[in-house]
Amino acid sequence: MAYHNSFGGVWVFDDVPAILENPSLRAPWSWGEILHPSVAGGATVSGRPVLNLSFALNHLVGGEEILGYHATNLLIHLLAGLLLFGVVRRTCLQPPAAGKCAADAGPLSLAVATIWLVHPLQTESVTYIVQRAESLMGLWYLLTLYGFIRGATAEGRGSRWYLISGAACLLGMATKEVMVSAPLVVLLYDRTFVAGSFSEAWRRRRAYYLSLAATWLLLAGLLASGAGRGGTAGFGAGVTGWNYALTQCRAVVHYLRLVVWPDPLVFDYGTGTVGNFVEVWPQGLLLLGLAGATLWALWCRPVWGFLGTSFLVILAPSSSVVPVATQTMAEHRMYLPLAIPVGLFVMGLHRLAGLRGLMICGLLALGGCWLTEQRNEDYRTVRRLWADTVAKYPANGRAHHELGKVLFDQGRIEEALTYYQTAIRLQPGVPEPHYNYGLALSALGRPAEAVEQYRAALRLQPGYTDAHNNLGTVLLAQGRPAEAEAEFRAAVRFKPDYAKGYSNLANVQLELGRPAEAVASAQTAVRLDPGDVTARYNLGNALAESGQWPEAAAVYAEALRRQPDFPEVHNNLGNVLLQLDRMTEAIAHYEAAVRLKPDYVDPRRNLAHVLMQLNRAREALRHYEILVQLRPNDGEIRSELERVREQVR
């Protein structure tokens, strides 16, 4: 009920680099690529092979059809809820928690799991496809704990459950780094509910705990291979540990408020950080008090100590002092920790009102179901999601930028400019808004302003290849080919496999009268991206300019095989075929160019000239009459028209 409308959701934000632009998903039998994907630094799948494998399996079954990904996310969430039910139920039966709660273990566990499943705070981990990272890790985390509980209480079959627990822990480490705390939480659970002390837990299950600890070796290797998630996480990510910790004071208290009152839910909180303790001293003192109470409870009230410690250590990897620079706050981080306050509420209500309290739980579950359904509506379109984010968190410059991109793609360029300007004001040190602002200005025919925005982006990030490339394109259109060449060369210097840059470099080299160099650049572009028809077009132009007519004809023909509706290629192939004395074929390609683009002057004029050479003046006359309409101020075309009319008379 809560997620029935989530299946209509679309790909958003990090879904694109992690799934749609992830080349490893398109090679499902290449295990090396799947388990160590070569994606852009910081993508959600980087250093997380099990997560990437899950996406690869989705892609194998349904390609890029999003329905299968949504269904898988929901299935993972349901399985995690089932495991949570099992963990809570069996914990209620343990001696330290037994008593009144043991008799009602089933209904209490059902209440906890149901409220957790339908709580609207979970939507980001379920409806946002790429945040399967959080829900899948949560599934392995719960299975690790559940396997331990079953193993510790089983008679004669414990080893099988310990094996399942260890395997789940290993899979979790390869899914998301938050899994790091699982061995510690299991040990603390053992001490609190089963063994009674750390020493007894270690004595009974030393081999099991050593196997859990060994999974940290895998996590360490994955962290090392991921290089701080492409520089987006860790102490080298551009955010100090102190500033990040201050930000987490605000974040964690905010998460706790959302548990009680889940409004407003925000898709993206941006990259802002807190600069001074004065800004967050109430939240900081509250968390210090919570941490202090947890430490006290560990020894004096072990059950409470276990719950408080579990909450804090599960959040710690992403919500303490280790910076995640690209996302300093995120609601999906509460996916698993949410079970702790929900469990405390249900148990407290049961203690006060007995089973009658379950009626309140049922009402809360229905309310959560409705709120979750409402929140899922925001994921129906990219524009709606970013507009909702801007409305709820207007200080987020990235949200303004992303909304601007959506509006630009929809052709609402003037509106996009407004959001780009706001993004630049809120994030003056980020290059992307300047770049996209430049794109919008170019589209509106304001090249001088576009040049300034591209240069602003390059001042912030000198190696921004797309900015170099687009700046070169604008400069070339302004008749400044030498400056354009410098920008295209910079683009391919910073990114040697940048096919578009080589293709444009070939274009400008032709403009500068250096066809041999243009041929080499265009050949490189085609080699790097064989599917780029524009690169083949530029290669054909370079070969034609070099006098290599047969080679040029072959390249143009291949370009048309890949994209038959490319009028410029038809026109230029017609020119080459004329050089090869293949007039009939040339006419066919000129006619194709005119048919595809009726206001395209060059092929129509070329066609008229060829028809005159073949003494087909009446046919040529029709084309000249159209040419005069297309270029009424062109005296040369008018003169040609008069000569043709005389000949026809």
C-alpha cells in the first residue's frame, strides 16, 4: 500500500552515473568489471561490488527498464522488515528482556517491523534506486544479527546459523561501509542478551568473532581500492573533521525529529557545513548527553546501553567526524538506526497500555503508509523532486542547479537561468553552475556572456574538459579559431580519451587550413568513439579537404549508414561524388539533403548547378526560385536565376 505508486518513479541524480552510465552493467559476464567497476570517482557503486552486482543482475534481466529496479528495492526492504521482525521477536524471548514483553513477543515484533517498514523516512532508501546501497546493507546487517541469535540459541544446529551470519557480514562489508560496526554490535548483543559478559561471549564463540573480524580485511581492501570514493569521502575530501562533526550535531538531532514528525522530508541537503560550535551548541550538548547516558547504561542498564550504542555506532561511519563531502546530511542514513527509536516507542507503549497500545501502533502504521505514499509522489518526475527540494531547503545551491538543468532540458531556458544564478550565489566555488549557465546563454544567442561563464568555471576547475570544449565551440562560432584550438587542445590534454574534443579539434584545424592535422585528430576521435557520427563527418571533411576523395566517400557512407538523416553528410558526400565523376549518385545525395532540410541552401544550390550541367534547366529553375526565397538579398543567386530563366525561354 505504501509503495504502490513508487514503481512509476524515474531515474534521478546519482542513479545516472551509478546505473545508466555504468559500463560494467553492460558486460554481465565480466566479473572483474562488475566487482571492480570503472565508474567516475565517487559514484555510489565505487568500492561496493555486491551493490554493483545487484544492479548488474537487474540490468541483465530488464536492461534500463526502471520497474525491475523498483521491485527489487521494495523486495529488499520487505526482507529486511521480515528479519527485523525475527530479531525483535527473539530478543523479546531472551532472559534480560523477558517478562511482560515475552508473552506478547509476536504482536510487539509485528508492530515494530510494520511501523519501520512504512515510516516515510525510509522512502529515500527504497524509492531512490541508487540508495539500495543503504537498504541492501541493512538487510545484510540484520541477517548477520539474526543468524547469530539463531546460532546462539539453537541446539545442535548453531554452526549453520553462524555460517549464515558470517557470510551476511562479508556481503554487507562489500555493500556499504556502514557495515563496519556489525561485528561490534553482535558482540555487544551477545554480552547483553546471551552470554552475560564480554569474557564469556569471547570464551564461547572465539572462532565466530574472529571470522566476523576477518570481514574487516575485505572492507579495508575495498576502501583502499576506492581511494576515498574518488576523493568525495575521507579527510582529504576538502571538509575538516571538526566542521563535519559540528554539521552532524545538527543532522542527527534533525533525523531524530523526523522520526517523530517526518516533515519536511528533503531529497538533498547539499554540501553545506557548520563552521562554529555556537551554531549548534544545543544539539551538541544533547548528543553529548545521549552519548554519556549510553556509556552509563552500558554498565548499569545493559539493554538500554545496547540500544543506545547500536544507534550511535550504526550512524557513526557517515555521521561523525569522517567527512562525506558530497552529502553532509542525508535521510537514508537513518534506514537501519530508525529501528531503535521505533522499538523503544512500541515497547514503552506496551509497558504503559499492554496490548491496547497496539491499536495506537496500527493507527501510526496507517498514517505512515499514507505519508509514504504522498512522499513517493515527489519521485514521479525529476522536475517535481528538485522543485520540492528547492521549496523545502532553499539554501541548497545544488538543488537550484539541478532544477535549472531540468528546465533547460525541457526548453525553458529563461527559467533555468534564474536557478543557475541562484546556484552560483549559494555555491560560488562550484564550477558546474557556471558551465551550465554558459550553455543556457549560448542557447539564447548570448555568446559573449557564455564565454565569461565558461572562463569562470575554468578558473574554479582548470581541468574541466566540457567547459574547455564548449568555450572552444563558442570561440570558433565567433570567428576566433586560434583561441578555439587552444581550448580544444586543453580539453584533450586533461582528458586524453575525450572523443568530442578531438572531433572539434579536427574541425578547427580544417578552419585554420591544416587538413593533414585535422585527419589525424578526426581519426583519433573515431577510434575513441566509433559511434559518434559527427566525428566521422569531421573525418570525411578532413579527408575531402586533403584531396583523398575515395577515402572521404567511404567515411561519409559509413556515417550515413549509422545516421541516414544527416543532411550535412549527404551534401558533402554529394560534393565528393562529383569529384569522382559520379554525378547520378551525387544528385541523389543532394536531393536527400534537401528533402531532410528544405531550407538548407548549400545542397539545393549544388543540386541546381549539377542539373544545369546536365541540361536540365527546368528542374534547376525550380530550385533557384526557392533559393531566392531563402536568400532574397543574395545578388549572385538572383543573377543565376535570371540566367536560368533566359535559358528556359
